[in-house]
Amino acid sequence: MSRSGHAARVSAAISAAHRDEWAAVLASTARFAGDLDLAEECAQEAFARAVEVWPERGIPERPGAWLTAVAANRARDILRRQTALRRRLPLLVRDETGQDDGWRSDDRLRLIFTCCHPAIARDAQVALTLRLVCGVPTGDIAAAFLVSEPTMAARITRAKRKIQAARIPFRVPDVRELPARVEAVCDVLYLVFTVGHAPPSGDAVVHDEMVDAAIGLTRMLRDLLPRDRQVAGLLALMLLIDARRDTRDELLPDQDRSRWDRARIQEGLALLETAAAGPVDRYAISAAIAAAHARARSWADTDWAQIVDLYGALGTAWPSPVVELNRAVAIGMRDGAQAGLAAVDAIAGDPALVRYAYLPAARAAFLADLGRWGEAADAYAEAAALAGSEPERVRLEAQTTKARSRI
């Protein structure tokens, strides 16, 4: 193999190891060291060491084991030199229950539940999960959440200090705590996915790394908790939505469905069957809505009656003005533009929707269908002014221009 070919192979192996092994390396080191900051530093040094060593000595047969050993050795050396650390209160409280069987022994799961502990604020849970479990750089997290990098760094640091101050244990919750805690983890992972799938700002249509991180973590959670139907429903929802990633630059009615990822759709549908084999939660219902779109051969073939019913069920399971708006749009698709406009206008006064771009965008679409082009143009312009991301703003401004040309 040529030198350039070897270098490319090593670079790809390190990238794959960071994607697939970062969480395991960090979590294992954290359990050993009892300190998240030290574990993160040592995990980073292990990957830096791989960059130096692998081109000369070759890619290890088990990259994750190699990286974990290097990180653990580095942590051990630091702890030996800094004896004061042994007398300090550990940042992480180790699990003293002795339960180390089956999935409870997986350090990655311990790390996820530690990052998503209810004592930590939700925005900090998301940031900490992205930084520690996914290895996403702090600057990228800050950009996704519309804050400066120093602000996000401070948020992550406060979350780590909270773990120390609250003596949050580095363990999987016991069977009595697990249902509520799994729900919190799922909520965090879905927020990560949503920020990646529909970026609130910037030029990207999709933040691929954020979406991939959310799906990868949910797959991990599914592997570790294979009987949990909530996790199955969440993964089904992500896959069914993400199957449309390559067409995200178009609105759903205009997307070329031949470009949808059929393998992801089939996997999502299979997971949905598992998630729906009993009482359903909001993720299973949302996945069923995504499945209705995935099964339709075209926009015109969509089963809008089913989708209206599903949004009704979702509104019961998870009351939300956004759910009501989506149901109103589905009513319009089922019963016509006049009915849809009336349904949207009925909820337009909700304070939670005042600055939500999709509300005036939905009104604009129905007004255009009714031939009320002046009102449609004004509504599109309002939506464009509220749009977060640049691609969304450009699309809505184009719709505004088109509507004005019809007046």
C-alpha cells in the first residue's frame, strides 16, 4: 500500500474509533478515575497518542481496547503523582451495590445516566451528553444552541460541578428508578436529534454530526436495554425521519421519495412494531405519524385521516401547541384549505406559537390554496422574519415573492 493510502487508512480508523469508541473509552476511564475532567483529559490524550503511534506501528486489532488502556494508564500516572487527588472528594460517586451483571456493567450506560441525572438542568444535560458521551467539540455545541463558546463551556463546567456537589452516582438506576430515568435520557437524545435535524440557526439544512450522534447514542441505548419499548419507539422515530435526510432541502410535499433511505425506513417500521406492542408513548405515536408518511407513495397518497387521529392521540399523550398546529395542518390536508385555515387560526393566539415560524407558514400555504394571494404573501413574509436558519428564511422569502407575483 502506498504511503498516502496507508495514511488515509489510519486517519479513517482514528475517525471511526472516535465515533464508535469515544463514549466507552471516556466512561471506562471515568469509572476508574472517579473524575470526569480527568477522564476526559486522558481520553483526549489517548486519541492524540493514536495519531502519533498508529501510522508507525499499525492499527491495533481492537482499537477501543488500545485507547482505553492508554487512557487508563495516563489516569493512573496522574493519580500517582498527585496524591492530593486521593484525599479529595471524588467527582463521581462509584456504584457500591456490587451489581455488575449483564447490561448494568456497561460503563457507557452509566455515563449516559450520569449526564442525564434529574439534578442537572435539562439544557445542561443535553450539553453534557453531547460533550462527554458524543465527544462533540464545545464550539460546535455552542453554535447549535446559539450561545458563545465560553458560555457553553461554563454551562458544561457547572454541570460537572453539580455532579460533584450533589454526589451523583456513576451507575445505572435501580429497577424502581429506571422507567423515569430512561424517559429523561430519551428526552435528551430526542432534543439532540431535533437540533441536528432542524437547526435553529446557521446555513446548514441538517447538522449531520448531531443527527448521527443522536442516532448512535439511541442505538447504544437500544443495545443495552433491548426490551425497553420507549427506546425502540424513539429509535424508530429518528430513523423514519432521518430516512428523508437527502431531500431535506425541499418541503415534504416536494421531496423525491425515490431518494429516501428505504433501509432506514424498513428498520424504523420493524422497531415501531416492537414499540407499539403494548401501551404507546409519545415516541411510538410520533413514529407512527412518520411511518404514515414513509408508507405513502406520494404526498397525494398520504393517509391524512390516520394522521389526524394520530395527532389527536399524541396531543393526549403529550399536550403541546406544536402538536395542535401539526394536527390543524393535517385537518386541512384531509378536509380542505378552508378547514385547515380555520383550525390554524383557532390556535394562533397561543403565546407559545407567537414567534413560531411554522404557524404563519401554515396559514400562508392555506391562504395560497384559497387564492388569497395578498394575505398569503404577508403571512409568508412574517414566517421568513421568524425563521431561524438561513435555508428556511431563503425558502420562505421565495414563497413570499411568488405569492406577491400572483396578486
